[in-house]
Amino acid sequence: PGRPPQRWTSLGPVQPGGRSRPFFYVAPFLITSLSFANLARSLGRDQPFYVLQPQGMDTDDPVHDTVEAMATHYVRELRSVQATGPYLIGGHCAGASVAFELARQLQADGERISLLALVDAEPPHVSRPAVHPLTYVRRRIGHYRRDRRLLAAIRWYLHVVTERIVRRRFGTAATRRLADLRSRHAGAHEAYAAGPFDGDVLLIRSAEWNGDPANVWQLRWSDLISGRLDIEEVAGTHAGLVQMESS
């Protein structure tokens, strides 16, 4: 008889080897651990790197409808690798809110957070400044031209739009389930009302986001923490930070 199919797990051991303390990184919507190999390698071979990814990617597991429930699930997952702190935690985009709540829940359990790194992240329940659609498009085009990425950005956008249309109209039960998962997670993030975090936060901003004056509102993370908001800008695009693209 063949091997039984492996079940989906929320804990992706991208780079489990190394002598340093593990770094647990919360992925954005429907991005799996397979996308983070380059990022893990960039941290060095001695840095264990695990990705926390959504439950419900297969038919057997329930979908979490709140950020708090996602974080509680991730607490159990990371403790299976590292039972006690201090912890190194990060999150990208929508995953940053879950990482923030994860750090808060660990603190409530008496654990210490050595690093909380949020990458191109929107502070929960802070209103995004109103920007006219044409102004937004003009800024995006201007950024990609300066960064010599305009054609690549157009191709990526067309790919995303086409994929969503095809998935919605012609997708299998599995692809429709993923679309539903994304929708429910979006609702959970919109409803999330974060409490305070006692400590410092490192906010990493891509050149793409930092180049847009409207994105200064990201700095409102400082309203939710007791310590410093340290800001670091890195070259590249918002999506490119997942795979550490350098050009």
C-alpha cells in the first residue's frame, strides 16, 4: 500500500537547522512556506526559520474567523518547536497583525519577546488616508518607473486579476475553498481591534511603500506599543520582500 497523504500543517520548517533561536514568521494571505526559501537563506544557515501559515488549506481543518483564534493556534504550533521564550516573531502584510496578536498572547502567558518585526504592515483599526484612485495609480506608476519595474508590475497585476476571474468562474472545489478562506481572513483582519504590546517593534518598509506619502500612516503602530517603533527601509517591492528579490 502507498503512503497516506500528508496533512497540511500550519508550521512550515523552511530552515529548521541552526544553533540560533528560531525565528517564527507569519505569512500573508494564502502565501505558503514554499515562498520563503530565499528569505530564510538570506538570514544565514545558523538561523532556524519557520513560517506560520493558515489552517484550512485542506478540507479537514476548520478555518479561523478571527485574528485572535489564528494567533492562539499559532501559539500551540510554535511551542511545539520552542516551548518557552524569549521568542523572535515577524509577519508580512496581513500576517503582521496575526504576529502582533501572537506576541501579545505570549506576553500574557508570561513570555518575553526579543524581536517583533512587522513588514510593510497596516496598523489595525487605523484609517487609511483617503486617496483618489487616479492619484494612487499615478503614484504607483511613478514608483515602478523609477524602480524600472513597470512592465513587470503590469504583468503581475494582469496575472492576479486573471487568476481570480478563472478561479471564481471555473475553479475546482479546492480553489473555491481557497477563495473563501481569503475572504474570511480579510474579514477577520478588518474586525481585529488590537490591544497594546509592551515592548519595541521593528517596522520594515519596502522602498515601494515608503515612497508613497500616504503611507506615513503606517507609523501609527506607535500608538499600540509601549516602547520604540524602529523603522528600517529596504530596497524592493512589497511583494518582493517575501522572496528577497534584489532587482
